[in-house]
Amino acid sequence: MKKESAAAALVFFLLTALPAFSADKVVLKTQKDKVSYAIGCNIGNDFKQKSIDINPNALLQGITDALAGSPKSLTDKEMAEAMMALRQELQTRQRESAGKAAARNKKEGADFLAKNRLKEGVKVTPSGLQYRVITDGKGDTPKPSDTVTVHYRGTLIDGTEFDSSYKRNEPSTFPLSGVIPGWTEGLQLMRPGGTYELYLPSNLAYGERGAGETIGPEAVLIFTVKLISINK
């Protein structure tokens, strides 16, 4: 979002938030009212999710001074310092939250893998990759330099699905050298037509960085993969 757009959205939020600080609730009659309210809710929800604590009275005073062109209660430098402190606080919270999530995922993942390796049909490679053959295929196994076409479904250990080529009704094609290590290794065990379940320790998946909103740091991943073809 451009700086100007963000500023405009913030102004909309602040203006639509004002009635919430008064005793009367605004009546949404016009399209302008509804758009203003919707923008306010979206930005307000963002503040809430980030746990940004504001003082409604100070907020109202800032809006009043800005719109009226009145002298500001803080200098530009003081306001910049306040916003910098907020950014630093949010970054600290994010690091702490990520650290806690990583520790939790690491423990839960280790517990899961320790129990899973004992299940019937589950095999473990020297790297720690676990896999189970659902159906075996025929032909050659792919090499790291090959490109493969597969159908797959990926979940967390609690069953949360984060990706599925089946739901897109389209298989995926990619070079084995260009995917996460657990896939590169696991698919080299398979033959066309075969379906395996792969259990990836975090170091063979996305590690401490995670991926997107669903795959947290140090998450163990489960993939059900069908190797359709090897494309030389």
C-alpha cells in the first residue's frame, strides 16, 4: 500500500472511530457511511489483532488539532519517536511470539515423530525423513536433476490442511532440485503411479522461518504424494 493510501485509510478509520467514543452510535444511512464504517472496522480489527493500545481521548485530541490546524501538543520529532517506539514494541512482541511458537512446535513435532516411527509400515531414513508406502509404483525412481509431476496434499500434525493440488484439480510440476529437502529426498524413493505419505521434520521442511500464515516455525509437515510422472 502506498504511503498516501495508508494515510488516507488511517484518517477514515480515525474519523469513523470518533462516534464510538461518544454516547451516541452513528446511524449508517448512506453509502459513504457504510464505506467509512467498513474501512474503520478493517483497520480497527488490525489494531486489535496487533494489540495496539490507544488512548481514545488523546486520539480524539490529535484528530481535532490536525483538522482544525491547531498547534500540536507534540513536536514532529516527539511524534516520530513515539511511532518508532511503537514499531519496536510490535517487533519485540512478534519475535517473542515466534520464539514461543517455535518451541511449542518443536516439542510437539518431536513427540509426534517419536510415536509415528513406531507405527506399522512407517520407515525412517538416515536424515530423519519418515515415510509410509500407500501404493507402490512401477518403473524408475527420479533423480535430483529430474522434473516430476505430482498430486499432493499437505497438512500439519493436527490435520490442518495448508495446500492441496487435488483441490485445485491440477497436478503440480517442478524440478526436484527446487523444492524443500524432504520432498527432494522422499520423491526419489518413489516410482510413477505410487502414493506415499511423507512425514517431514522441520529441518527437512521450512525450519525456523516457517511459511505463510499456516506453517509456523519448526513445524513438522505431512504430505500425501502421488508421483504421476518423471519428466526428463
